[in-house]
Amino acid sequence: MPLSTQSQPENDEYILIASLDNVRNLSNILKAISFKDHAIFNATQNGLKVTVEDSKCLQANAFIQADIFQEFTLKEDVVGFQVNLTVLLDCLTIFGGSTVPGVMTALKMCYNGYGYPLTLFLEEGGVVTVCKINTQEPEEPLDFDFCSTNVTNKVILQSDSLKEAFSELDMTSEILQLTMSPSHPYFRLSTFGNSGNAHYDYPKDSEMMELFQCTKTQTNRYKMSLLKPSTKALALSCKVSVRTDSRGFLSLQYLVRNDDGQICFVEYYCCPDEEADEE
Amino acid sequence: MDCVTTGGNVKVLAKAIHSLSKIGEELYLEPVEDGLTLRAVNSSRSAFACFLLSPLFFQRYQAPSDHAFRCKMPIKSMQAVFRSLSSLERSVEKCRIELNSEKNRLTVTLHCKHGLLKTHNLSFQDCESLQAVFDKENCANVLRAQPRSALLFESLYFFYQKLSITASFSDQCLFSLWPSLIDYTSPVCRLWVDTVLHFPPSLEEVNVSVNGERVWLRNHLEDDADPSRAMMTELCLSAEEFDHFAVRSESNITFCLKELRGLLVFAESSGLPVSMHFDEPGSPVVLSVSDSVLDANFVLATLSEDAHQRNHNNNKADRREAQPAADDFMSDDMDSYLIAMEASDLPGDLPGPSHESVPPVPHSSTNHRARLPSEEEEEEEEEQVNQPPNKKFCSLFFGSVLPASSQLTNQTIQGQEVLASDSDDEKQEE
């Protein structure tokens, strides 16, 4: 888009201004959901929600509350747009990884409404970079209709133990099977790969298990390719909540602490795999 | 079959498996009365490795009672179970391997901290027993050294690892290197290799020659390697560096180093002494590591004399070189060594005499006749058949092996015919 044909909007023409002293507080979390190119941004008074979807079966959301930003100004109730997340992340990390401790890149993100690009001002050590990224009409994110009343099984685990399991998952298996039950095996991740099958069992009384609320035995299968990206969010998080509802839909919620110790959330929703049972 | 390992032995078991994965793509597993054997062989049958874990290695060891059980599986399957050594060390408390005969699966269960249980049900194939034909006890030459101070074995690292070199040397060994890469760190009697050196891809073979007092290790260059562009490296180690140095006959063997990587890594981490048993060219070289509960043997085929005329000449040439060269080594003065080498009229030990900055090293694979550069050597080299290295190595063994006797790996089986031979050239006996 030729920028010169557009008049530069003044500060008070922006309908969204979000500023951060440390851009990593945004970029790190966005990396955890960057498995697809396009992301839907939705800003409300509460903060920023970024959504990425895959094949109509998987949805990832990152929540960055308003109070994480040094400045968060909204001129409308809801501001929404869609951008290329890969390009956005490239811009946010344009100064590269910060090798000097204490040196941070500051961000001011501005948007002045439908049809305008997303403008990023990034500054590090006195050097300022301005990026303008084209925006698109935001698509309506899928509604997985996952509400707490339908939740049949819920556990909260410390991420460390799941990290190990996820890093070792047999990638020759097309599906990841999740069994949650009030009785043995309580919480089990299973794979069925070329060399055989593997099971990871977490007992309900393990120290890693912070909460265990399973009402009925459920076994559901999910496509490995859909869930594998969630490993990034898992790596950033300290705790994860795993919930399934009566339809077998899966909700993974990750509690992430950013560089300043503030809490953000990432969640993944996944549909169960409908193919016929094997083995 | 039901074996349970606990504590640090789980990591040893994992290392044994990773070790074997450097040899071949399949893991042969056979529990016998004497312990659990884990074996692997490479595709050209020129390298074989066997780990025998005695019943004492396990907290509980129960071999199959009714009939002999043998299986093989892709080694990657087993490796996946023991993928991360550091997490094994941190979190695995117990490892159980049992045979589930109804479902025809080998079940490996890892009991980890915090109650986490990892269960792997691996499929396997039935197979014949895998056994190499070799006789360790009757080898003419035996060298043994601790891996830490084992210059021999660390120097083997030096050869195969793609590392550029930071090395220190003792007053008994000497390297020829790109001078800019040498960094003399300490006079301590150790070799230490810690950065990346690019060897030409064909350089996977090392030549080891011994006399009564010394061992020489040299890189073995391919016939068609251009001598002026090749880097020659030679290490000489004195008998004193070894815990045990018994050389009954001077010999000069060449073998593939790549497959040895697994054993070296295993030996270093276990801190156990490594023994090398060898004879004349053509007979396999056996490297082994053992302690009271574990016995590992890596058997590698060596270049046979028949395959190459020059090796024969080499033997003589090397022995001739050895005598005068020894004095030069003692002086511990690189300059005087350079002078000595240039002035010497030992036949043909200067493959690329145009490079004066690089001290020339005896090229073990060329036919030494005269101290003239390339032409003569090239002619000779052309005579040689251009074959990939593995084909020159004798196939070691195989076929069905008598399963009845307890198959400890250092038993000799005389007069066994090789049933499966995968190279047209194979006429030699093993």
C-alpha cells in the first residue's frame, strides 16, 4: 500500500494504542501460537486477544491483559483486525535477540481503524523502526462452545512433567489419545506409532497434579499434527489445565509468566479426531 | 522374560543402546542365563557390537524359562524409549523390560519421579542368533588404557570427530597439524579435542601400527586422494601410556573408525578401561570394555593383506621408518623433527613434498618406492581398484549359530561357513 498517498494520522486519530517497554512481553506469547500465518486481533478494555486457527479443528488464543501494557488506549469498545502473524513477529523481533542484559526493545502499536495498516514503532538504544503491516477484515473466530458446565474432566498439572512427555511423543503416531478417568489410569497420554504404542500415565496423587477433578472415564483421540504446536505454549508455561467436555472437545489452558513475572494466558481448543478406532 | 534395572544402571543401559545404534539399524536382543545380550551389526557385516549385561546388573533378572527367546527390532524404537539421557538421569527410578507373549510385544516401563509411568509396547521380529566369529584371547597384540588418560582412544576421537583442534601433547607424542590451529594448553599428558575439524569424507579409516614400544595412529587416505591436498596426521604413543601393552608381533592394521564412536562414548562415560585386541591385517580388531556386571565387545573388520599389495609393503616401510623416527620423537622438538623428516631418505614417506610448512607424514597407503612426488604414486594408485572402503573389508561372520551353548562373545567357532556374504569380492575366510 503506497504510504505517501495517505495522510499520517495524528496520535488522537488512532483508535488503538498499546505500548510496552519490553516488546518480548508480547512477542514471546505470540510465538506460542504462531503455527499459522494469520491471526485475528481483538482488543477490548480488558486487553488484547489474539486468535489463530487451523483446519476448523484447532483454535489457539493468547490473552494479554490491559495492565500488562504501559499504555493501552481504546477509542471504541471493540477493535478487531486480522494481520499476518509471521510478518508481525518478524517486525516485533526486528532488532534481533537482545544479547545485552537490560537492553530492551520498546513497542508502540497503533491502529486507526478499518482499512488502515497496523503501525508499529519499535525502539532500541535510540534507534527507531517504523513498520506498517497491512490489515484485513477480521474473520469470525470459531466458537467451540466450550463452557464450564459441560466439562466432564479437568486436571491442572505442573508444566514441567508434561513438557517431558510432549518432547518425547512418538511423532510417527498420527493421533494423540487422551484418557481421563476417576480410576486408573487417571490421566494418560497414548501414541500409536511405527514401533508400537506408548503410554504416559500421571497418577492423581502425584505432586505434579495440582487439581484432579474427573467425573467419568473418557478416551478421546486428537490429531497429533494439531496438538504438536501447543508444545510451544507448554514450554513457556508453568501450569496447564486440561479439560474435556461431554463431546470430547479438548481445552488446554496455559499459565504463562512473562519477563516481568506478570501472568498471561494461552489456550488451545481442539476437536476430537473422528476417524474410526484403530488397535 | 522380566528384567528390572534401577538407578544409574538405567542410564548405562540407555548408553549401551545408543552405542549400538552407531553400528547398525537393528537391535538384537537375547536374554540368556548369563545375562541379557544386546547386539548390532552393520549392513556390510564389517562391524559387530555386543553388550552382555550380567544378571547382577539388574535388580531382578529372569530369563525366559521354557524356550530361548530372541528378537530384533529397529534400534530407533528402543532409542526412543531412552531418548534423553539427562532426563533419564534426573527422573527415572526404575526400568523394567518384559516380554508380553500374548500380545507379542516387548514392554519397557520406566518408573519416574512424581509417579509418572512411561510404558512402551514395542513390536519385534523373531530372528536367528547374531554372533561374530572372533577370538579375543588368542590375539597377538593387546593394548589397554583408561579412557581418561587413554591417549589411544582420545586420539581416536581426534581422528573421527569433526572437530577443529585444540590440542596439547605429551612429550611422547607429536602431531602434524595446520599450525594455526594448534594451541598448546597444558603439558599434562593428555590429548583433548574440543572443536571441529573437517576431514575429507573418505577419511573414516585409521591405521594403527605397533612395535614393541610404540603405537602409531595415522589417517588412512583413499587411493585416489590427492596427496597434495590431503592432510596427513600421525600420532605416536609410547607403551607407558597404556595400562597394558603386550605386542607379540609387530603389525599394522587399518579399520573403520566411524563405528567405533559408540564404544568410545560409552567407555568415556563409564570410566572403564578399553582394551584393544588385534592380530594381522585381515583379522578383526576387537575393542572391549568390561567390568564385573557388563561386558562389551566391538568387533571391526580390518583391511586384509590380500586385498592390497601395498599394505604388505607398508608393513616393511613402516618398520623401517619406525627406527630412525623414534629418535626424533624423543627430542620433543618440532623443528628438529621437521628437519629430520626432510633430510631423511626413507623411501616414499613424503607424499606431498611441495608443502614444506606441513611436516610430511608417512602415507601408509601408498607404495613407497622413491622419494619423488606425485607421478609415481599416482601411477600406483591408479592400479588400485576404486572401491568403496567397506568392500575391501572382510565380512566377519554369520549365518545361523549354534544357540545351545552359552554364547559369550569371546568364544571361537572354528570352521563356520559364512552363509550370507554380501559382496562379490568376498572370497576370503574370516
